[in-house]
Amino acid sequence: MERTIPESFAAKSYIYERGEFREGYVMVEGGAIVEEGEGRCPARPDLQVAVFPGVVNAHTHCADYGLRAPPGMSLEELVAPPDGLKHRYLRETPPDVLSGSMRRFGEASSRYGSAAFVDFRENGAEGCRLLREACPDAVVLGRPESPEFDPEEMERIMRHADGIGVSSVSDLPSRYVEEIADFVRDRGAILAIHVSERVREDIDLVLSLDPAFVVHMCEAEDSDILKCAEAEVPIAVCPGSNAFFGKVPPVARMADLGADIALGTDNGMIREPDMAAEASLLVSIAESQGADPSSVLGSLFSLGGKILNRNIRLGRTMRGRCMAVPFEGDPLPENIFRPGSSGASLTKTIGSE
Ligand SMILES: [Zn+2]
């Protein structure tokens, strides 16, 4: 978790804005961009960096950051509610320990250069309250715990949350999920759902709930992806977490079919919240599936503008936090996000942002 670049440096820079790289230079002091411009760097550059403002980690579970996932466990054994290892851990671990894990996760996420992370928070209203306290800037999507729809529980969750993250439509009676979706819609809040991670699920049911975005879609067929594209519902993919379970998201098909792809690091017990490392995997998967790696670069930001700025408090954190990735060669996705890439945080208080 070391910073991969120094606190202060001069660099040849490629700043990614509106879908393209703008070439120039940056001067950085104490982790902040204090000067930037076009043309040659006025000082001898120490390195070359790509700079991505406003990166959003679209899908996390931060509370299990203190747990290390034992290799070889199946998806069900590890994360299926209610008795997967993760859920037993979350039930049995004291709140102050979970809260400490969340705080460390939030600090790591910032240090790697993400401007925001969107967390599926377990443990009902109390879980949401813990995260809101530990990481005030997190986007919190809570999860009801009662066996039937309970408007009072939903009220308690929404006191601390920005919306609801449903574990999957297969885990709950569909009437229950519909009541949750109606509640969230009335509030103008965010609904997100894990979909087709382990087995294919009914995308028509999912889209009828009007989610702001869906997560995973490893087992989705083309028609499912196409329906998401047509409904303009972004798909958050988590290739590192999927790889742990031997799964691969069909990102080339998503790109070809016009779906908006977002990127998330998923469970803290499996992956560091390092979006550059996650993007490296995404780029290599896109290449191996025959897609242009440039087609997935937008995944670093897609939830930021489209979903989150619309309803919630992201403005404060989004402005001015950039992910810097040192690299060599031309500014191509496969050079910037190669195996071993890691991001570092730069703040930016000058310029157009
Ligand atoms: Zn998840």
C-alpha cells in the first residue's frame, strides 16, 4: 500500500478529460498539483503520469476489509447471505472493529486516488450508521435485514444511507424487492442490485425495479446486456473479485452492445480498493475478449456523472481528487494499466475542475 509516486515531483502528464488525454506537465508538491500546463515541463520531469480526475469505485463492501478471504472457497461459502463466511464474520465482529476496518478502507481508497466509493453496506441501519460515521463521504447503499418489508426499518436505514443495495433478486421474495424499489423510488434515492453473478437471473424483473445500476452480470447473456444498454442502466463489473471465484465478466460484449460499464473492487477481503489495479485487469480482459481497451476507460467515471451527482452529495469529494498512474511509453490503456499498475492520489485545486 505504499505510494507508488513521490509526494513532490515534476512530471510529463496526460490528463484524461472528456474521453481523451490532454498532454502537458504537472508540478506536484505534497501530493497536490500546484502547477499544470501544456507543452514542455519547465523542470526536468522525474516521471510520466496519467491523471484521472473524479474516479468512482462503483462497487465495494468495505466492512470485510479486516478479513482475508481464504483461497478456494466458493462464492456461496464465502459471500452468500445469511451464512457465508463473510456474513458470519460481520455478525460476530464487534462494531468498533468493523468501524476501524471501514475507516482504513476509506483511507486506502483515497490514497489509491479514488474520488468516491459506492458501498453495499450489510448489517441493516446500524451498519449504515457505522459507515457514515467512519467515512462521511462514502456513498452508502444499505440493506434491510427484516424478513418482510418493514417501512420503519427502511426509514432507519435511509437516515444514514444514500439508497439501497440489494444482494440479489434470488435472495428475496419478488414482492419484497418490489416494495423496496417503490420505497427507494419515492425517495429519489439510489437502488442497485447484484445481478447474475453466479447464475443467470431474470433481467426483466431486475429492470422493472428501475435500478440506478446493476453489479456483476458474469452470467448474463447478450439479450440481458442489451436490455441494460437500452434502459441506460450501467453495469458495474468487478473483475478481480470475479477472478477469485473463477469467473470473467463479458466486458467485450458489454462494450459491443453499448452498455455503460462501471468498475468496482468489490469485497475488501478479496481486493484492495485500487482502481488502477482493477483497471489493469479490466483492460487485459477486454483485450483478451477482442475489445479495444480504450472502450473500457470510461468505466473509471461512468457512475460519477450519470448517477451519483444527480442525487447525492458527491460534489465535495469529487472535485479536485485525481488518480495518478505512473507509466512508460505512449498513453495507451495497455501501457498505463499494465499488470502491477497502482494508483496514487493527487489533489487538484487549480485549472478547469
Ligand atoms: Zn458486491
